[in-house]
Amino acid sequence: MRASVIVSASVFCVLAASIASAKDVVLQDFEKPGAYLEPRLDLRDKSGKPVMASTLNPHWATSGRRSLQMSFRKYEVNQSQYPGTIMLLDKGDFAVSDWSKYGQFALDIRNECPETIKVTVEIRSDPNRNGYCEWVFIKPNQIETLKVNIQNAWKKSQYNADMSGIKKIIVYSTRPDGNWKYSIDNMRLLDNLKELHLSSKVAQATTAIEYLHDASVRGQFEGRLKELVDGVNKGRINVGEQLDTAFEKLMSELMSARYTSEWFFNFGPDGQASKAAGWKQVTPASRFSDESGFGWVGSPEVSAKAVEAHAGWGFNKDKPYVTAKQAPSIWLNEQQAGCISSLKPAEFRAKMPNGEYRVMLITGYPGEELERFCPVDMTAAIQGQPHRITLAERKIFKTHIFDATVADGTLTVAFSRNIGHPWIINAIAAWPVEAHDRAWSEFVAPLRDNIRIMGEQERAELLDDRREKPQPRTNVPAEHKEYGFAPFAVKDLCDYPSAYTPSSYGINGPLACRVARNEIAAVRFGLLPLANAPFHLKVVAGELKGPGGTIPASAVRVRMIENTPWAPDITRRVLVELPRAMHDAYEGAWQWRPWQATVMHVAVKLPDGTRAGLYEGSLQVTAGEMKTLTIPVKIEVLPVDIHLDPSYTYGAYWYWYVEKSEARVISEIENMRDHGFNMVPTWRVSIKGAVKDGRIEWTIGQPDKIVGMLRERGLLRPIPMAIETHVRFAMKELHNVVPQKCPVDVPLPPEFYDNITSLVAKIEEWRKANDLPEVYYYTMDEICDYRLAKKLGDAVKKVPGAKLFSNSNSIIQDQLGDMVDLACYAYEGYTKEQDLAKKIAARKNTIVWTYPNSVLNSPPTAARLLYGFSGRKIGFKGLWPWAYNSWSGSPNSPYDGYYADFVCVYPELDAPIDTCNYEEIRRGIDDGRYLDTAAAMINRLDAKGTPQAKAAADEARRGIQMIMNEVTFTYLDEESMKAGQEKCPQWRTRLQDIVLKLNDALQLENSNE
């Protein structure tokens, strides 16, 4: 284990033993009856039944002899969204109200129900204003301690609490699926502020040390940090001013030792730059020329802002470093200089020698209290390649790392905004790739020796995550050494653990699969680099020859699967490793990590007219100048085409209009079509409203160019169309009402709804005049208030033939009932899949979709199950997740934004980069296509009416039913995904056999006619 890790761990162990716990304050231990307030009545609860009961529990306690037990009844329609609220402390009636000197607030919770529950604590300094919340998920019969960092709660930018004067503590839980019970005890303040203070400093220094590329210098600073911690633990250094002084000195020297280059640029007002760091200052007046060597092209309208030190939210005044979320502290000194931003496009250019570079952009935003929660959504186009960058919170900084090629002597970064917020840049740093790789190789060398890996572009917030390397490779056959790697078999995309611990090496037999004529074939294999493996890997595909001729090598696409640390929720408390993106070779080869195994994905897009039969070819795999390995490939093409029932719809939210060329838009449309999507849900309508005589006159522009692109490619279908912007416009302009969706209890006159009806009527008239498919109108996205949803729905349905869309939770969907033509369930976490299947089956006049974002960031098997067997069993007629290509933070990392990325693809200059989950979505859709093809064949046999045809149809029905009986409704739980990973290929094979038998039966029937 590395010394820095030991240092970090030792801080907590030693200090915990040295600091007495007598200073901790118990706020409530529930030892006395009436020592807590009764559950409050939620005025929004219209059910008329008590949501919760509470009583003292003598059977469990972590402090004293009893706790407080809360019992909830199963959620019903019209209940409060957050049931069972209990105010534990109110009106200052508790021992300590000034929490500013303490480190953490703690509460012990025991789950006494058979399901995992979520319990939330809210802390308020103003009894009538939302405060700071923290929550915890607790498994059945488990005990958890919920801890709130008091200093963080104080500084939280949106819902915070003044910790010097706490007035109220509230405990509540989200809607229960069943009857819940849990108990709480030992609510207390922990006097551990000093320990947290030291651990925070150690974490900052540890992260900064990780960014030193020189091994000897890094070791020196690790020793210095250990000395600092030992000094605190042994009493030589006092926590407070003495520690701050020692730490400031350490960080100042550490930052001076950083790896630098000639191309570090600091953006901000004149005179604010940190000269000692060697950064070149870029102000609004900096103009690019051959003489200056860097600056803005032309005279863009940009403005600069100084970022002043502010102790209240992360900046440490008068110190040469700052702390912030999502960026390593080693880079943040320069960010004190400020930033440059604008609402209009601007281009920065710097002279550099031609070559490959690693480019890091730093974006930080001091923010103002009245500004929106997401202040930045911008595009930075590096050498013409656009990258979307978002900053999801005020008062944080983030780093974004990209690769760039300089071919004309200059590096160009073009900035533009995506939505209403300005773009912003604080700093740009660039390294030659050769120098960076040389330094990085030295950096990872000690990690390899200790069986550790740190990813090159790994998110700064998760730098303390160490991924385990494979155990020593004692079972690798000697003959593989001449290749530089050991090949191994991979069953499935989800079989990522085998990339680390293969049971055996070598690929016995060809990579094989069988597919329909209009299906994309796919096979996989793994490579485990050996000690002498070169950095460059090349895989060359040859032709596949068969009875129908030749499948050209150009139809074969080989991609390398990149594994990524994965967090199951935005709290990022659990990390596992999953296959994420599928990268094409750069200039024909990959630069792979010679200490980490990888999986290769091979896809073959069969040319139109490919005849049935067995096609054979091979792959040539070469690492550097080592010996080439030949891997045989066999593809059996079945004598059938598979088709999707047109009643099923597959697509994804798609942002096509953000900084994209027409060629890029077309490539994404065709990419969606190749993955089985039959609906691209974005053809925008340009609608403007103007108030005249108390009414709104709506004007609609011409159909967007995207309509023609979709029509040409057969993807122009009925789509959901949001009119929320126009609903809000009418509320604001006519009645000065700015509503919130959950809840909305604003009395609006009938004439308001008449304006919504007129809008829908206008769109319907325009749609028919332009020969466009029908649309499903959704009035407000994820609306949670039934009353407003019902009134707006009625306004839409007044227009003859107008269709209504609703994408709310299952409770609202039940309340709206049959007035909804297309119900898109946001069901995850609210309704079990089996219960939802019953609800869907009971609907007679409503099409049911879902938007399951979680399948885009879960183990890939979940995506295949929902889009295929499990989704069909639940009863979904369409799947529409968010989003196809909208990521949070940098597109280089799924976890550098406010939330983890839920995307089908990542961006590339010419074509999108598919994710593994997106690939599994295609396979799930193909599973459904086999089901639909079999169903259509069964119907045709039924229509023949002969005994032989009926017998063949009945046999197929039984076979399909046997498969579906094995399919579970659930798809996200670990057991279902494990079973699906094993059984999906088996179910597919059985379906193929059924389709082949049905095809033979139909041919026999046709020959007998």
C-alpha cells in the first residue's frame, strides 16, 4: 500500500483514540416519554388517513434503553409525497442550538421492514424555510448512522442552514411501497471538528501529491505529509493556527514542484495572475499574433471577473491555495486570478509546435446567490472538435482533459454557449503527449509494483479510488509471450470480470455467432498484456467468405472497451468497474495500458442482400513489432429477416441542435437507426406568442430542416411534443404566475386554459398542413400536481384529435386515467415492475412507455433485459431514456459532473462513440424483433388453417411461452442481471430455432398451395 494511503488512514485512527468523546452532546436519546414532537400534519395530504404513528421502542437502542419507532402505512393516492414527517426538535427547545463548533451531527437508524428504505434528515435555522438535507439508504434489518458534516451544511449554496442557530430538525422518508417501520436513536453532535479539519488538509495534500509526476519528488512530499500528521498526533503541532501555518508552507512548496510546460494560460483581469506559477496571463485585451504567440482571434466581446478569496465557501483568504469540489487543489491557486466569460462566441489561439497534446481546461464559477442552479452549459471546440462542458453548481471548479493534434502550428479553442448562460474559462494547460506519457509512465510505475492502477483521465473527486490489478499471472502459457499478450475468451459484454481473472488463456476455436440477414453480428475476445507488451495494439479484419460471396473487411468494425469506475447513485458511495465506452482505433491502432487487460468488441454490419450460409474469416492481432496472432471468425447467416412490430417505439431524448454540423447530425441519426431506434424524438416547432387584448396570438414557423432528414431515413414517426415553455409563458404574461411543478396550487381563470387550447389547435393545423405525423402533447415535464395536470390535459383534449402525453410517476398516471393517450412512466423507485405490469395490462386505451435512465448507467445486461425480454413482459410499448447525447461535465468521464452520465453515446468529431449499454440496447431490441417476427409467422400459419400449420404455430407458441415464463419482471437487481447475463444468449438461441422452424413450416405450406 502506498505511503499516502497509510497517512490518510492513520489520521482517523490516531485522532479518534486521542480525542475524548465526553465533549459530544446528546440532543435526544428518547429516554423520556414526550421528549419529541408528534408527526406534523401535511396539508397536502388529502387521503384523510394518518400517514404515520410513532411510539417509544423498548426493544432496541444505541444509547440508553429505548428509541423512537415510526410506523408508516403503504402509500396511497393523494397522500403527501414525503410521508411520515416528524419534527424532532422545534422552537429551540433543546440543549445546544449553536452547532458551529462541532464537526458532525449524527443519528442512529434501524430498518425494521423487509425492504431497503431511504431516511432523510433536514436541519433548519429558519423554521419556515427549507434547510440542509442528508439521507441514507438502509437495507432490511440493518443499522446505519447518518452523519451530516456541519461545516458543509453551512456552506451549501442552495438549501443551507446557519449552524450557529438551529431551530428545527425534521426526519422523513419517501413514499413507502409497503408498511414500513424504522427506529431512530442517539441524536447527537460530535466534537470532532479538529479531526475533520486535519483530514481535510491531508486529503488536499494527498490529491496534490498524486499530481506530481516525478517519483522521487512525490516520495519526498509523502514523507513531509507523514511528518506533519505525526506532529499533530504526537502533540508537537496544535490543530489551529500552528497547523494552518505548517500546512500552508507544505502546499506552497508542493505547488512549486508541479509538472509544467510552456503552454499554461491563466484567464482573468489584468494584474491578477499568479506570476510564480509560470502561467501566461490572458485578459480580454490579449490579441493573437505571431509576435504575442497567444490570445483572442479578432476582437470578441468578452469580460473578465476577479475571483476573490471568500472563506465562507471554500476559498482560504490570503493563502496560496484553495479547496473546491471536483478539481485537484494543486491547480487551484491560479483560479484565484479570475475568469473570462461571454454570451457570444470567441476563439483563443496559441502557437505550438506540431504534435500531439494533452489539453486541460479549468472552469470555475464564484456565482451569485440569485443566479440559477446550473450556471454553465457551454461548448469548447478544441481544434474544431466540440466538447460540451457543464457546471452544475455555483461555487465549484472542475477540470476537463482532452487530446488534441496540432498540425498547423497553433492550438485553437473556440468557446460558445449552449443555452442562456455564458461560457466561462479560468485556465488552459497543455502538455506534449510525449512528455506527458513519459512522466505518466514514471508516475504509474510504483503503482504497478503495488498492484494498483490510477486511470489517466480519472475524475479528480475519485482519485482516492484504487482499482485492483490482476493477481500474478502464473497460469499464462509460455507460447503467448511471443505475442506480448495472452488472449482469452469472453462470453459477453458484461463479462468484464474475466478481463482481470480469466479462468484460462487461449481462444479455443473461432469467434462465432449466428444472425438474421438484416442483423448486426457481434463477437468479443479479451487480451491480457504481458510484461513485454508494447504500448500500441493493432487489430486488422479480413474478408469473410461464404456461399453468398464475400463480406468485405470494411463491414467489420473492431472497438476496444474502456472500463470505467461506476457509482450507482449521485452520492457515489459505492464504486465498481463496468465496461463503458467502445473506442475505435486511432490511425489504425490503440495505445493501451500494458498493465491492464481489455476486451475487444467486433461488429459486422452485413451488406444488403447477404445470402444465408456460413461465412469465415479472421482477425490479425499485433502488439507493436511482436508476432501476429490470427483469430478465426465464423458467422452463420440465417435465411430470415427479422422485423419490429410497428406498435413498438424506441428512441432517446436527443439534442441535435447544439454545435453540430449537418454531417454530424446525419451520422447520429444513422447511428440511432443502426441500433434499432425507430423514432428520433426531436423535430422542433418554432412557436412565438404575443399578448393582445388579454389573449395570446400564436405564430408558428416553417418545419425544421431535421424533418426532411428523418423523413428520408424512415424515422419520421409520432413524437411527444413539449409545450411547457408556452404554458409557462402564458402563466407569466397573462397572470404573472411562475409555477413550480410539485406542487402547483395556483388558481387560474378559464381564459388561461383557453389560450392553451388555442395553441394546440394552431399546432394541429400546422402539422396537418405540412404532412407531419401526429404528436402527443405534454404540458409540463414530470408534473406532480394532479389538479394542474388534469386541467391542462382537458385543455389539450378540447382540440378534436389531439393526443395527450404524460410522463409522471405511476400515482399521477393512475389519477389521469384514460384521458392520457400516451403514458410514459417514471416508475423506478415507486412501483414494482410486477405491479406495474398489472397496471399496464388493465389499461385499454393508453399506450405505455417508460424513460428508464438507469439502464444507461448500470451493468449493460440491464439495458438488454429492459429493451428486450423483461420490457416486453412488463408491457412497455416504448422506451425513451434521457438522453442520447447529453452528458454532465466533460464527455471524457461519466462521473465528473453533478450527476453520473446517462447517455447512449459520447462525442467524436466525425461520429459518435457508442457505450456498451447502447450496444446492449440494440441486442435487446433485436430480441424483441425475433419475438415479433415469430408472432407474425404464427399469425400467417394460423391464417393457412391446415392441421400442419396449426401444429407448427401451437408448438412455437409453447416455445415462446416457456421462454417468457423464465423471464423475470425485474432487471436492475443483482440477481436478475446475473441470471440475464447467462440466459439472454440462451433465450436468443431458442428464439432463433423457433423462427427457423416457423420459416420451414411456412415454406412447406407455400409449396403445397
